[in-house]
Amino acid sequence: MHLLIYEDHEIYIEKEESEIPWLKIFTKEPYKELGDLPKELRIRLWEVYDIIEEEMKLYYKPTKINMASFANMLPRVHIHVMARFKEDSYFPNPMWGEKQRDGRFLLPDEKKFHKRIFEALQKVK
């Protein structure tokens, strides 16, 4: 079971279990491809992505934000948003790549970050 961070009538956001801050944005309807989404929902999806990316940058001050949307194993639209750090276990490789080291870094409280995401998304509903 994944931790639900936010949900409304169009989208929901889950936390991926990881050493890094990693959220996944899903559409409620299980569209197969981004191009299958109605235009308004596609715009909304990217607005939500922009909010999460900005909050990750402000809160965690990562080396880089990674975004991915493979949907090969789970064939429905969802976007991964990951705050990456030079000290994480996989950097500079993708999180699905080869582990480089044992990650050694401290992060601020993720519950406060999740609250910030929830509050930011409430403002633009």
C-alpha cells in the first residue's frame, strides 16, 4: 500500500518508498498515454507537476529533480517526481539503475513536505 498524499476528482498523488523524496502523480481515470488525456486534464497534470517540482526544490534543495513517465509495468498515465542528491545511492544514475554507493544524507521532515504539497494543491483546485 502506498501512502496517499493528495486526492481530488481528477488526480491523486502517492509517495514512493525510497531514500529520496519521490512522489507519483496519477490521473483518476486510467488513461494509457498522455495524449489520451483531455486537453484540460493534461494541462492540470503539468500544473500539479510544476507545484511538486517547485516545492521539492524549495524544501529539499536537491542537486536535481528527475521526472519520469515510463508506464511499462503499470500501463496507465503517471508521472514520477524525484528529488535527487549527489549523496543518494544511485546518483548520477536513475533510481532504477545501478547502485553507486550507500546513500548518506539527512533530509528534513517529509510529513511537513507532504503538508506543503497538500496545501499548495488546495489553493489551485
